[in-house]
Amino acid sequence: MPFYHRMGEVPKKRHTTFYKPNGELYREQVMGTKGFSGIQSILYHHHPPTQVRATRRCGEMKPEYVEQADLRHQHFKTFDLKAGGDPISGRQYLLGNSDVVLGVCAPTEPMTYFYRNADGDELLFVHQGEGELETIFGTISYRQGDYLVIPIGTTYRIVPSAPSRFLVIESQSDIVPPKRYRNEHGQLLEHSPYCERDIRVPERLQTHVEAGEFEVRVKRQSVLYSYLFDFHPFDVVGWDGYLYPYALSIHDFEPITGRIHQPPPVHQTFAGENFVVCSFVPRLYDYHPQAIPAPYYHSNVESDEVLYYVDGQFMSRKGIFEGSLTLHPMGIPHGPHPGKIEESIGKTETRELAVMLDTFKPLMVTRQALGIEDPDYMASWLPPQT
């Protein structure tokens, strides 16, 4: 995170005595990344977070990748997937590599447990719905268009208040604002398409002191483990630091435009190890008198491009719709569909809304994704038959 934040009660000095009203000590936990050289927060619990009553292996969360016979552009219709499960068990993985995994989730069941990803950060894009992201750091309300950034090791639970649909990006590294948008102190700069005012930190910290049986499921190396506690995991009375979950709305992303077509880096919103996430939002088109607003044909020589279509009419594509997911792999060129270049000339704006994931290692496709593939997509650049 680019800035320091504090919630609840914390002692004046770290690593010093901090007593409950009954005279017992609160239990201090340092939660940090990259050993002790990354960002961190310090939390104060009613109970030692190490007091686990029982643990067991309870499942796997591994994508089932398949080897494909050819290299082609692909279109997956994610709304054809059946909704189900809870916000964790309902995740359906579609693409991935050793750096990042992408999937979708349309849960129909509540989470009866808490969850912690010990492999890396998560980025959840809220395509539909609203509700709350409850975490050990406090609660964040979410709504359509929100990006929810959840740091590695964060214990959380998603509680929808309306039917929700998520685009899920699970990273093996931290997910941060692009470096070129930040100064040496981490502050977002004037040319950044969003600023700290747009970032929504946890709204409230509710400390739970009730006893009982509480389950936390932890994912490590794609294996799911169950831990049982005799106390509620959200027993934190206060914390401070730079590591915590936050929300950023795609509707608060301010597009960068120019006289001629701007390349995808101007849409970049987040960065991870060997991948970037971009936001395509409603914006004015290029204003050179001879500008061609549609993108030029280009070759993904060193990256795979994934686009998830959220709303509106994407100006360079036809035959795609809400919930479409396209993969344009490295090695073969791609670009606007026939007629879209000419159609864009003279247009003044676009109303499209989409999320893009570009990876710098090839993506693998899952068996689940092949079940919702549009088999005619690769041929969609051919001229119409007469």
C-alpha cells in the first residue's frame, strides 16, 4: 500500500506492554512481506493467533490445465458457467501460469468459514452485486465496479448482500499500483489516473470476543487446509501499518487520452510480478483531425493479452458481450475485427468497460475454459463470405 493507516487501539510504542482492561496482555502480531524488508502491519489480538485446536488437509484449488493442439485466439463465454458454491469454493479457474491464475465466481452459498490465501495477493473485480468484505483488518463495503485488493495472508470472508459475480485474479506476488505512478516515497503522482483519495480502506473494525468453533481455511501451494479455533479470528482491537486490504472503483479510474491512439499502458491500474492489470473505461476518443481511434494491429511478441468484457460496446470487437473473456496469445498478431477501423473514424467517445490482464509468460487454458469456448472466434477476422 502507498500510505500508512491505523485503526482501533494500539500502544504508543511497538513491541511494548499493552494490557486489556482485566490486566491480561493483548497479543501482538507482526504481519509482513518479504521477510522483514517488505511492507508490514502490526495487529493486537485478544488471543494468540497460534492457538489452533485442530488442523487437517481438506482439498485442493488447482486449475486443470490442458495441452492444446494449436496456437489460436480464443473467446470464452463465462456467463455460460453454472453459478454455485461460495465465494471461495465457487471459483472456476480458466487461465493461468506460474505467476497468476484467473477465474470467475458467481456464488450462491454463504461462506460458513474464513479464508486465507498464503500463496500471494488476490484481486477481485466486482462485475455484479454488492456486499461486504470482512477481514482481520476491518470491513470494506463493495459494489459493482470495485477492485478488492487482498494482501497475502489476510484472513477474510465475503458476505454478499445481493447476488454477486467476481472476476478473480490470484497472484504469486504482491499486487501494487504501477511504479511509474509513484514517487520514491510511494505517493501517487499527479499524472496517475487515480490517487489516494480514490482508495477505500477498511471502514470499521469490529472486535469479536465470542468463543465457539471457528474454521479458517488456508491455501498454500494450491492445497487447502482447515484450522479450527476456539475463538473468533477477528479478535483484533487495533492495528497500524502499510499492509491491509483496500478497494478501488474502476469508475474512479481517470482515462488518459491523446491526439492519436494511446497504447494499453495508459490504462494500467495494477502491477504484479510478470503481469499487469488494466482498466478500459468510458473516455473521449483521439482528437487529431485524422486520428483512427481503433487500435492498430499488433503482435504480442512477449505477452499474452486477456480481456474481460464488463459492459458497453467494445469498439474494436464484434461478437463479444458481457462476460466474454478473450485470450490473444503471444506469437500471433491480433487487432480490430473487419470494419471496426473504418467504423471508428470520426467517433468522439466510447462507452466500453473492460478489465485486461497482460502476462509476460504464456498462459495455459483449463479444461473448464474449453467447455465454454466459442469455436468460431479465430475465424472472426476473415472477410465476410459473399
